[in-house]
Amino acid sequence: MPNSVEVNPDTCIVIGAGIGGMCAAAALAATFTNVVIFEKDSLSDPSASRKSIAQSQHLHSLLLGGRDILESLFPGFTDDLVAAGGNLLKAGLDQKIYEFGAWMPARDLGMTISTQSRTLLENVVRSRVKQIANIEIVDRAKVSQLCITDGTVTGVAVTRKDAEVEIHNSSLVIDSAGLSGTIAKQIPGLSPGIDEITETVSSKIVYVTALIKKPEAWRHTKENVLIVADPDKTRGGGLLDIENDTWVVSLNGRNGIEPPTDFKEWLAYAATLPDKAIWERIKECEPLQKLQKFNKPISFVRRFDKVDNLPLGYFPMGDTVNSVNPTFGQGMALALEHARALADSLDLSNKNAWQQAYLKTALGYSLKAWRQTVAYESMFNIEDETKKNKFAALQALVLNKHKQAHHDADVHLQLFKQAQMLG
């Protein structure tokens, strides 16, 4: 592989028009003459969830670390979200978190969090991206293959419905198609040995989600309620205020315990969570649509930073790199951090150096989240006696932090910032 190859700044191709792909395009738009995003789904209906995102109708958190990146790319973005129907909640007051048998204290932390559906969030990002003159979004266009010559990317093959395969030339391809992307399935062939150094951990989590119109009694409140599953009670859930006086409510189960997809049975399951706060809010409600089920058997991180045979000019990001437990809402923020890493590591004079610097930075972000995922998942995946001892030690540590947070606003704020991937 060449040690020093300049980047042709003519055209950059991005695979996938999700949050990460669009923000990667925005981050690189000032560098390239043209940035083209290929998206296999139709984007003609802004109210519809994208088919390729299996969990698109589930609860999605926009962590503050991710929102800050969106603000840096699109100044005034938070105001745009609110104008489109999103909510701003007071951190520490409107966000209620229950874990290891205790609620975090109620205290105004002087910060706000944004809550909205994933569809609304993507629409607002897309509207800002469309304002950038040299970015083109092409929907119903599936990237089926990378074009590679002598270990270097030269473009992509694109398939459209009832059309011939098209070859689009570019020396730089950003892969943000995630788990459902065609290229992700080809990675073992593109980078032999990557499977051997991919780190995995069993998640065995199933969650079932309902969209619910808020009852009149709760319409004066805006809140996010999170009940985290633990090894003693392998059930959890989250309730999030989104646009149009609607709640999105996800219930989850671990290690063979699955929430029902029948709504009445699902409501009964909500009453069995470690705390009844979510059930108390939804017990007399009806769903707005069919309940959605999603199964996540494993979490993983692909160690692209350790391979030396990745095609030059191929930049994986987001869920192509890592897929972590959705409980902590880190996936979207990680994709945004990867988009920022693309710009921060930019080196047009040396494509190989840029690729290596990007992978080091992007994996640095991923591994920080990965350590939290592994620590949490390991409690569910070890032998009983060890599990009891480890859980007891971890529970004591967390409860001690909770106790400190009750009396010390600085500790509370520190815990909140860590959870929000700030700093």
C-alpha cells in the first residue's frame, strides 16, 4: 500500500443518509468540491421511518455530546429542533433515572436535553444539509460494492430500481450504512483478519416499543423516565416525551425474558419493572400503532485501528465500526463523534496518514463507550456466585455515587456529563 497518496478533493462519496452520514458530509463539505450521499431508502415521505433502520421507531436519545457536535455543524440546530416540535427538558429534574434500586436525585443541573423522535431529528438534520450547496442526497440508490484497484478505493457501484448498475468515481468513500449496509457484510473480504480482532459481548436484550398519546393528566409535563435493568431484575424500560404530545415507551428484557407484543400483556409487563413509574403513566393508555419489537443478541466493536490492509480511501463510521447496548443511548453520539473525527484528522496531502489518524481517533471514542458496555453486560454473562459478588460491589459503588450526588451537586453534574458523553 502506498505510504503517501494525495486526496483528490473533487468528489467524496458517503454511504447512508442517516444522522452520521449526513453529518460526515457536512463536516467535509468545505474540503471537497462535491459530496454525494447515496441512500437506499426512499426519502420522499418525511413522516415515514426509514426501512433500513430496524429500530427507527424505538426510543432514541440525543446525548448532549452529540447535540454539541450538531450545533457546531449547524449553528442554531437546537432551536430548529424545538421549532419542528421537539422538546427541551431540564437535566436533573425532567430526566428521571432509576438504577440499582434507587432514583437519581431531583436537582436542576443548569442544562437541557433534547427529546424527539428519530424521524423528526433526521428531518431537521436533512433540512440543514440540503442548505449546503455542494452536498447532493440521492435516495433509492443502493451502494452494492466498493470499486478497488491495487488496494485503493476508486469509487462505488450503485444499483437503482429497474436500472443498470452505475459506477461513481471517487477516491474517498465514507461508510455510514451501518449494520444493514451491503459493504458492512463485505468487510471480512475487504480487510482479512478483521473478524479475529473484532471484540464482542453478549447483550441478549429484547425491547418492544409503543407510541402512546399522552393522557390529558400528563400533558403539562415533559419528561424522560429511564429504569435500568440489573441482574436481579432483568427488565427495564424507558419513556420519552417526543413531538405532538406523544410518548415513545420501550420495555426491555434480558437473558430470555422478552416483553410481550400484545398491548394488554405489554402493559402488565410494565408493572413488573423494578419501579412502577412508567406503568403509572401508561396504565390507562392505548397505542397509536402496532408495537415494534427489536432483538439485540450481541454488541461489538470492529478494531479497524489494528488492521493494516483496509482499502485506502475507505473510512468506516458509526454502526459499521461499533454497535453498543442501546440502554445508554450512545450509538447516535458515537456516529457524530466519528463525523467530527473525519474533519479533525483531515490530511489531504497523505490519504494513508488521514485514514490512520481518523481510525485512531474514531476508535478512541468507540472504546470509551465500549468499556461501559462490557462492564454492564458482564454482570449478566458470568456465573451466579461471581455475578452476585460483582453485582454487589458494583451496586455498592453506584449507590455510593448516588448518595454523594444527593448531597453534592458537583458529583451529580459529573455523573450526568459522563452519561451524556460530554468531555
